[in-house]
Amino acid sequence: MNRKSVLITGSSRGIGRACALVFAENGYHVFINCSKSMDSLEETRRAIESSGGTCTMLPGDVSDPDAVRAIFRQIESICPGPDVLINNAGIAHFGLLSDMSDSDWRRVLDTNLSSAFYCSRAAIPYMVSQKQGRIINISSMWGTSGASCEAAYSASKAGLNGLTKALSKELAPSNVQVNAIACGVIDTEMNSRLNEEEKSALTDEIPACRFGTAEEAARLALMLAEAPGYLTGQIIGLDGGFI
């Protein structure tokens, strides 16, 4: 395969799906992934191919290191490795920390943070051998400021920001850039729990006076994938001026 490739975790919907469509439109072969929503992943595949793009479906739970190893074996049967890795897989948990179970805590941390470690670890050898590569972590403004009743989510995104900063320094000598997008309130299924009154109140707090879109996040991810090599270790806010 002579075109660049990108692996996008959690790409059956939301920001991940938008990234898959945008990167495919711009000539990348897209490896799309999800753990459960296979019908949605199949719909993403159809949307990419109907627009003339190419993709490969790689279902698997990226919070499981064995599943990640299997995914990369499949990638390596098609090409040497991904040129770009977008660690997007993520889940939310709303509620008081004192009410949170051990399993819920582990599930959020494993899905949002450990998955980025497993996928980055698997992607790095090829990128280092090529002396080029991009790792883009989809983070959140709550990783910087914290959100009430979202302690685990905030902690996982703060950890993702720290991973971004540290890994960027580790990989800079090999010309591999690592950056993160700290998303604000994006109009995706993750925020569908909000009723209209809550959405209106939250919108009033955002200087841009609206929620962001998944496509805006995807286009920023594409910009990072094609940005000058000197841009690394950055946590770039996409929050409409919220923080």
C-alpha cells in the first residue's frame, strides 16, 4: 500500500467517525475500530468507500492489550504500520465518586488512558524506524480543569495529557510528534444525556455560544497530522473559549 495510513480507535461514531471520514477524504487509508458497535462501524466503512476512500475494519477492545496486539498484527499484514495513530476511544461516567464502583473506575481508566498506552506502544517501533509519525490523543478540557461528578473521566484525561507531554519528549529525537486535542463540549452522543434546559445553560457558559462539532475536531486532527514537525508536546484546546 503506497498511501499513508491512520489507525483511529473508537471510530464507529462521534469524533472518531468524523476523523475517519476526513482522513479518508484526504487520501489516507483508514483503519477503523470499535469494540461493540459493529453496525455503526460497518456504516462508517460504507460511508468511506462510497466517497471513494479506502478503509479496513479492525474490531477489538483497545483497553485489552492482547486485543491491541491482534489489531496490529492485522495492520502489519496490510502495511508495515500506521503513519498516524489517533487515540480516540473513550467513555464517560457521571456520578459521585463516593458511589463509583471499583469496576467502573477501572473501566474508565482502561478505556480512556490505558488504551492510548497500548496502542502507542504498538505503533512506536514502526514510526521510529521510519523517523516519522504522528500520535494524536483526543483529550478533554476536563483533563485540565476537572469536572464535578466526572472525577474518573477528568483523571483519565489528565493522565492522557501527561502521557502526551512525556511521550513527545521521548519521541522527539526520532521525529515522531505527539500532541493532544483538549475538546470542550462537542455535540456527540456522549453529551446526549443532557436535556434541553441543561444544554441551554451550558451553551450560555461557552463564549462561542454553541457546542463544537465532531467534524471540527476531526479537521484539527488532520491539521496536526500534517503540521510542521516542530509542533509536538502540545495540548491544544478546542473548547470555544470555555477555559
